[in-house]
Amino acid sequence: MRRFISSLFRALGNLRQSWVVSTITTAIISICLFLVGGYILMIHNIDNIMENMQGDVRVTIYLRDGFPMSDTNFLQDRLTGLAEVESVTYTSKSDALVEFRSMLGNDEDLLEGMDEIPLPASLRLTPKPEYRTSEGIHSILGKIGDDSLVEDIQYGEDWLGRLEKVLVVLNTGAVVLGGILSLAAIFIIANTIKLTVLARRDELEIMRLVGATEAFIRTPFLIEGLIQGLTGAIFSLGFLVLLHKFVVKGLAATVFDIIGIRSLEFLSTNIMIAILLSGMFLGGIGSIASVGRFSR
């Protein structure tokens, strides 16, 4: 414990003496983590938008006229019992007409004078979240089969297919771009920390000559790296908070309605903790690796 406290004070003293290089190192760690965190924040909100769009997936089953209500009830109960189905609601012809009138708005007068309701009754089926895909919908359609009560089934097949392609592209891009940003951050941070070690190369050589152990030499550098990494991570989170507030304030409520979300979410607690730990990890590993190379 006494050795650790001694190393801590030496590390703080070194940071104070070489505050310019330490500040540059901390700033670069902060910028790198800000870029990575900003990317994660963007992907997180894009995923939320896509999940909201997938949540709108519905299957509309249009029913033939001339069948008794008992047949409709039997079909509804059968569909409700399927493992892939979350809920099934019945919409009568009159209810469908009311909905259609509301959709027409000021043009609802176009329906005046109709002797009969032109819209069919329907069952509106909501799949469970894990089945709101083309494969899941086809599984449900296969279990519906060729029921004589069913006239037509619609679920936006083209729209769902395009949405799934967008999700594949986004997920692939997330992995590739995230990997590139992370590697770039590690490379930049490691090379920046080397500047700190190079600036004190004479000190390392003197410590070697007087017989200092590896632990005695490396521990203060490790603590310096951890402090720099943690400080940089804290600053990066602060910048991300400001960025999030700026973007949310800059977007009107109508924009959120258009993209299907209430507001942009910030990073979860787990991700923020991961950023703080990543900063400490990058700073600590970068210091140890640099000392290991230049102290020999």
C-alpha cells in the first residue's frame, strides 16, 4: 500500500511537471473516445428508429362476405393461439368505413350516397416482435393456409423487404466503421503516449542505472496512463452530453414524429461505464507498452 501511494504521488508529480504533453495526451484520448462514443450514440438511435418501424408491421386478413360470425370468431381464436402471434383484432365493415372517412378528412363527402359499405371486414394480426420479419410473416401465412373465409392478405411485403435490407447494411456498416474507429483510436493514443515516455527517456535511463526495478519504473507510468485515460473519457462523455442536447434542441418535435421516435436517447449507463473503463484501459495499456519499449 505504501508503495502504491508513493507511486501515486510520483505519478501526480510527473503529470504536473509535464502538464503540456499530459494535456495533449488527455485531449487526444478524449477526442478519440468522443468519436467512438458519438458513433455508438448514432447507431443506438438508428437502431431505435428501425425497431419502431418494425413495430408497425401488421398483417391484415380481409374476409369474404356471406360467412357467419361464428366462422370469423373461430378463425380469430385459431390465429390468436399461434406462437408467432401477439394479438388479433376484428374490424367490421362499418368500423372500416369509419376509419376510411377519417383518413379522407375534408373529402369524406365523396362517400355520401353509397347504398352499401364497399370495404370488407378484416382481422388485423400483430406478430410478436421476434416474428416481425419476412421469414416470421411467411411462417404465419403458412399456418393460415387456404382458408375459404380469407379473401386476401396484405402485410407490406415490399416495404418489409426493403427495411430488412437497410438493417443489414446498417449492421454491417456498424461493425466495419466501429472497428476502424476503435483501431484508429488505439493507434493514435498509443503513439501519443509514446511522446510522454520519449520526453522522459533520460529519466528512465538514470533509474535503470541506479538499479530501479521494473515495477518501480512502470507503476507511476501505469497510474499516469489510467488518470489520463479516465480524465479523457470523462471529458468525452461531457462533450457527448452537449452534443446530444444541441441535436435534440435543434430538432423540432415534428422531425421526431416523422422519423417515428419521441426524442433521441442518450447512451445507457452500461455504455457510459464502458467508455470510462475503455479510457482507463487505453491509457494504462498505452503507457505500459511505451515504457516497455523505451525503457530497454
